[in-house]
Amino acid sequence: MTKNTTRVERLKEDILNGPIIKTILVLGWPVMVSNALQMLYNLVDTYWLGKIGKVAVAAPTVGFPVVFMLISLGFGFSIAGVSLVSQHTGAGSSENADKAAGQVIAFMLVSSIFLSAIGYVIAPGLLETLMGVPEDVFPKALIYIRIIFSGLPLMFIFFAFRSLIRGIGDMVTPMLVTGSSVIANMFLDPVLIFGMGGLPELGVAGAAVATVLSRGVASLVAIYLLFSGRLGIKLSFRDLILKLRWVKQILRIGLPSAIGQAGTAVGFVLLMGLVSRLGVVAVSAYGIGQRIIGLLNIAIWGLASPLTTMIGQNIGAKNKERASLTAKRAYLLSFTVLMGLALMVFLLRRPLFRIFIDDIAVIDAGARFITIFIWSIPFFGLFVLTSSVFRGTGHTRPPMVMSLVRLLLLRVGISYVLAFGIIGINMGADGIWLGLFTSNFLGGVLAFGWFLTGSWKRRTIKETGADKIASEEVKESTETASLSGSSVE
């Protein structure tokens, strides 16, 4: 047994029997660091492309929504990985956890090759018809997203790896692999963009190639770790042969999540269209405001990701009471932390905007955006955590429905009505900011109500023979630990 496997076994014991808040924080901080590194990934690209000019910066910016629409499918299907692995791990069936991991990797690889080909072919039409990209930006945007689409299999492999490893409770390894990818991108960006070391100057294409190559580094490391068995999951080539039973499970769990993620991408595209109609000041205020809000999202996802794992393993171990207690304490922690952070951002809203821009009109508009929108963030936390609870047990349809309703019906719908005078109310930018607030507030309340129904407690894995015996042994051990008081904080 390797040192990492021993650590994972210890984490599993904490997830099933240990102090809840402490375990959430232990599992959550690597996710927060990973998300911060991901933000750095994008900032590095923007920094170096900014040295070329505004067209170079605009190319990946306008192309990203198109890329995100297909990448979101990868995010969605990777949910099947964390759900299946966490439940089988909780049930004490490492063999089925390995099989699930292999099937998810194979499925993600096959689907990514298919989506990569589609994205490459339809890229021009999407940029012209969906995004209306300006003529001077179009050629650079096209080559950027086509290179990204070519590297889609590498991205999907890493998405799968991250979800699978988080399913067994290891949040540190994905953070380290993400860090290696970010470091590789930091070195490759200037070399490929400006043609250093005798290499040709590739410009925007260089940024795309750097992204693909750095993702490739992460994917190769991920594959090695999964086949080596050093992380608690050990793949074999036999596990990569797709089987209908597993594919059905992956589709049942992953497809609703993929649809929800794709709907999210469409919602952001539509919302960006509404904001663009209000002019450059509103767009700048919204763009900078989203970057500031993104810092709070690091905390939200840092709590949501471990919750998915903890819920999945406890339901897999047939410990519904602890799963419910874990979710409720995560809700309380999230709401308290986010309310404090929201107050901090509200008080510092103008200085924060001045970090990014000196334009007083944008600062005023941004301060107004923060004033209206920031108080919805704790409720967005409720929404995200509820989605994580359902995904942890493989019930991905409720998060899909909640996501589509929040973004398309509430966010885009209310923003459009309030901002552009559809029913005699013409609030302009304030209407959109209020629409954002309302969608988060109502989305959070409705999601929490769905959580209270308890429909997420039903397991979605199937057990036979030795797996049932292992599951009963795990349940017995958790009940014994509970009686001894080890789960009391």
C-alpha cells in the first residue's frame, strides 16, 4: 500500500466518521487553490496577448463562449465519474470503483474525439452567426478555437481524472497536477506567442497551442497516475473496453448534467448579448464585476466539491443520517462565509474596481452592480451546494432542471423584462443587475426546498455478491463509530 493510498483511506474514514466541518475544510482548500490556479491560467494568456494588441485579446475572448459550449459537455459527463467512484468507494467496493473509473475515461475519450471533430467543422458558422464576431477579429478567433478543439481529448481526460480522484476523497493530487499545467502554460505562452528560442512567432495561435500542450502535460501525468495505482484507483486496459451496462449508467448520470452545463453556456451567451446592448460602460462594469465575484466563487466551489464526495461516499455506505447532517452543516458554513465575504466586497467595491480601471463612469456603474448583485451570492452558494448534493448520489436531473430554470427563465427572462421596458419597466443596467440578483435568490431558495424533499438520498449504484457484503461491513463500521462519538464535532 502506497503512502498516498494510506492517506486516501484515512480521508475515507474522516468522510464516513470524522468531524464534518474539519473534513469539509481539509478537502476544500486544495479545490480552492486549483480554482485560483485556473484563474491564473486565463490571466497569463490575457497578459501576454495584451502585449500584441486588442485584437489578439479579443480573439480568445469572443471565441470562449463557443468553446465553452462543448467543454461544458465534458464537465457534465465527468460528474458521472465522481458520483460512481464516490458511491462505490463508500460501499467498500474498490474493484467497481476501478471499473467505473476506466469506463468514464474511455467514454470521455471517445466522446471528446467526436465533439472535437464537430467543433472544428462548425467553428466558422458559430463565430459568424451566433457570436457576430467582427471581421478583423474573425480569422484569429477561428484559428484559436480550432486549435483548442483539436486538443479537446486532452482536456476531457483531465476533467475525468480530476472527478475520479476527487471521488475517492483526494483533492490534493488534482491541485498539484493543475499546478504543473499552469506552470507549463506560463513558460510556453511567451515562447510560442513571440517565437522565442528560434521558434516561429505564432501570436494568438501560440496561446492556443500553449494551452493544448500544457493540458497535454496534465493528461499524461493523470494517465500515468491512474495506471500506476498510486492514488487508490488502478486502471487496467481491460477496464477501458466500454461495456453497455456502464455506458448506460454514465449516460443516465452524466447526460442531464451535460445538458445543464450546456444550458449554462447558452445562458451566459444570451446574457452577454443583453449587457452588450447597453453599451461599453455596462459591458466593462459587468466584466470587471464578474472577475471580482469570481474570487467569491472560489470559496463556493471549494465547499461544493468536497460535499459531492462526502455525500456520495456516505450514501454509498448507506449512512443517510450522516449525509444529511453533512449537507446541513455545509449549508450553514457556506452561507455564513459568503455573507461575510459579500459584506467585505460591498464595502470595498470602489477600490476594487479602481484596481482594474480608472474610468469614473465604469467605476460608478460597477459600484452599482456590486450594490445590487452581491447580496445574492450566499443564495447562489445554496444553489451550488444543493446541486452538489444531488450529483454526489448520481441524481443529476434536478440540478439540470434547476440550472436551466435559474439561468434561462429567471436570469435572462427577468433581466430582459426589467432592462428593456417589456411591461412598461425600463430600468436599463439596473434591470439586469436586479435580474441577476433575483435569479440567484429564487434559485437558491427553490434548490434548498428541493433538498429538503430528501429525494437525493436514493443510491444510483447497483451491487451484487461481494459488493453487498462490503457495503454492509462499511455500514456496520460507521454505525459503530457513530455510537462511540467519533463523528461529533
